[in-house]
Amino acid sequence: MPPGLELPSGWIDCPPMGHRITPLMVVPVPLGHRFSRVLSDEEHFSPVKLMEQLHAKGVEVGLLIDLTNTWRYYERDEIDALGVEHLKVCTPGNPFVPEPEAVNTFVWELMSYYHRANARWAVLHCTHGFNRTGSSGCQHLVRSMSVERALRIFAEHRPPGIYKEDYIRELYKYNHEPLPSGFQAPKLPAWKPEEPDSPKADHILDSALVHGIEHEVPAAQLRFPGGQPVSLDRANLGKLREKRYWVTWKADGTRYMLLLCKWGVYLIDRSFNVRRVQMRFPVQLVGKDGQLQAHHMTLLDGEMLVDEDIAAGTQTRRFLAYDLIALHGKSLSNLPSKERWARMEEKVMRPRRKERDGIRDPKIPYPVRYDYGSELFSVRRKEFWPLSRMSTLLDQFIPSLPHEADGLIFQGYDEEYVAGTDFNLLKWKFAHLNSVDFRLRSTAAGARVVFDEGMDVTRLENCIVECSWDGEEGVWRYMRVRSDKDTPNAYHVYEKVMQSIHDNITEEDLQEEIKIYFAGHRAADESPFL
């Protein structure tokens, strides 16, 4: 065989084309014109022949997705000459299952293509069009159905389906579904030569919390749309008596938005890094066919916390959602916060909780077996209280929390959601935890920062660091690196924090403002924030 023209093992006898998986067609890798030197016209399944056969089936193709981990099978310009888009997602084969980053890229690009393609089909291939292709194709299908059903559909459209046991096991594991009882490894197709045993690839899907996707727009050009509170000082303290406010604790977590799409769930941080997490957010309970109607373009605002059980020695991640910005692509930012908060419970949290409980109830024959407990973090809605409960919140609730809290947030009951600085959203921090995020530069003049003895400060050069104010010494004390941020606080934020520190609003000051408010308002304000 001439160098560079080696055929993939079993390729000639491999079935050339599967049936349609609307609107996706699965094929083995087509071999470019160079391979005509070693293949007869009948044997040579080329890019041109691929398009001719699809056209004969009445299929109009706009995108060819290549999952092979090499460029040796055909030239890119052969695809361009056919007037078809080409997407290369390098995906190593045996002994590895497709890595999450590659799968996420494939699904994201495929769904983006469907959105703009006007009913044109996509064609997907790896080397033979069964294992890497099947695993990635099933990961696309499983966004709206169970793994078992996705595997069955793929096998019906590309017989005999995925034939490598590791790939099937990892599909169930990654999507938090139990392997069916009595599961048997599939048989190797007759056309496929035996391969030596390969090491298991379980570690691939266990190594990280979340898996990133590429930005079409550089992250540096994107602006995090989350609302930002302002520090409570003497100038704005009177707002608490002017309008109806509710209070909640200020958790010391990491800010994220959670985007729920029909093709996946995504975490978006302050730096606009976007990462997919394997989670399930049903709109309603599924029917007998197990078809999932998932949220699409629903956006939650919240923060990631780590709850610590000191007695048990365990830590648990939790996403605490405190606002619903969009529901199924429709902005809710102009609605009062009380309505956004209520819709979060009704439309997002309750269906998810109801399905979870239904799956766990052995008396209910629920058609989907999904393990919510295997998700990498839990999700709950944050509670808000009337101002009259502030003392209970400070004296009883906050000390009992399994995570850090550094103060209070005052949320206007009838306020719209404001992206960026929201002057009606107020934060009050415990005096010793008033802090500013600085960019640390050893050569720059500015605020004095004191570090713990023995710290290697040189490793923090140019990092964003959070520092609290030490009023007795008149210095800022280093608290931690803010790895979730790529910019420091703006100067006006620094000024606002310093004004808050100077004003030194105490709990007694807050209570006095609350008394003035309730003296002129009805007792209805005592009702829960629902």
C-alpha cells in the first residue's frame, strides 16, 4: 500500500450509509480522490459519491462534520468544492470515548447550524460511523430523551449501532442514568476485525466539574449582564423607608448565570467563560415515550456555594438562584421582582423537583430513570424575608448556614431587573468584611495592602485580590484571590465602599429605618415573598 493511502481497518466492508436520523445522516469517512489509486470505482466511497447518493435520496446537505483525529482521509478543498460547510472536531478513537469538550463543541455547532440551515441536513462521520459517531450522535439525542432510547434510535438508523461496550457505559454514566438491568455487551460486527483489549476510559469524564465551549465572540468583548448592588450608606439608607423592600443574606459565593437550553445547561461566569454541565430541567413531566420537553433560553441569576458539613467532613456544591431573567427566550427583566421570583418557583424549580421525586418513588412507573443525585451540584431558589424578620436572619439564620455569609441584600419588591449597577439593589456587609477587589501591582502607587506573614506576594502579581478594610490600622488586609473575575472593582465602586465604611451603618441604624417604614405601611408587608 503506498504511504499515506492505508485504508482504515474494515473500511471496505463497512456499511456505507445509515438511514436518516432527522435531520442528520451518519456515514463512514469518505476517502478523497487520492485513494482512487488503491480503490476501484465500486469500492471508492468519496466525498463526491457521498453527495450524489444523498442527492438521489432527496437529501440536501449543508454541513459535513468530521470526528476523525487526522486529516489524511480527504482534503478540505474537496468538501469546499461541493458547496458544503465543513466542521472538524478532532476526537481520538480507541481506547478513548469522546471527550466532553469535543461532544459539547459538536452539539453546540450542530444546533447552531440547525438554527440557520433552513431544513438542510448535516452529515456526521468518524472513521466507520459507529462508535465515536454513535456516542456523539446519542449525546445530541439524549438532550430530549433517555440514553436507552437514543441508543435504540441510533441502532435502528445505523445497524447494529454502537458496538463498543465502554462507549455505551460512559453514555449512561455521563448522563446520570443507571445501566439497564441485564445489560449485555454488543457483539462485534462481522466486517470489523478483532482488536486487542484496551484500557478503560472512565477517567475521561471524571476529571473536571464542567467542560468549556468556544466563544464565537471573544470573551473580552462581552459584558456580564448581571445586576450589581450598591453599598448601603447614609445617602441611600432612606430608600428602606421609601419603598417596599425584602431582605436576604449575602452569601459569599461565586457569581454565575445558569442558561437552560434544549441542547444543554451552561454556566456563565463574570469573565464570560461558558461551560456546559450535565443537568436536567424539564418543563413538565414526560409522557409515556420519555420525550423530554426541556427549557430553552431560560436564564437564572445566582451564585455557586460550597456547603460544608463539619461533623461529616463533607462539602457539597449548590447553586443558589435568586432571580429569573428570561423564560423560554422571553425577557422578564421588566417584571417586578416578586413576579420573577414566583415564576422561578412555578416554571423552573417545581417541575424539576416534581420529576426528581417521581423518579425516586418506587410506586410511580416513571418512564425515565435519571439520577439527580449524580449532578455535580444541586439547585435551589434563594429565600427572601420581610424587613421585620431581619433580626432573626442575622441572629439565627446566618449563624446556622453551612456556607459563608458576609452581610445582607435588600431587594425591592416591585423593582425591575437592572443589568449592571442597580442603585435600588442595596448591600450591607458586616463591618469587618467590607471589601474591594483590587488588581495587585507591586510597582503601582495606591492603597496599602497587608498580607499574612510568610505569604509569597510575588505569585499574586497582576491578580485580582479581594481585601477587607482594617479601620484600626487604616489598611486593607488581603482575603483571597478572585479567580472568578478578570477586572477589579471600578473606582466609583471603591468610593462607594469607602463611604459605606466611613458611615458605619449598624444593625441598630437599619432597625430604625425599618420601624419608620412600618409605621406608615400596612401589615400586609409581613407576608412571605411569594
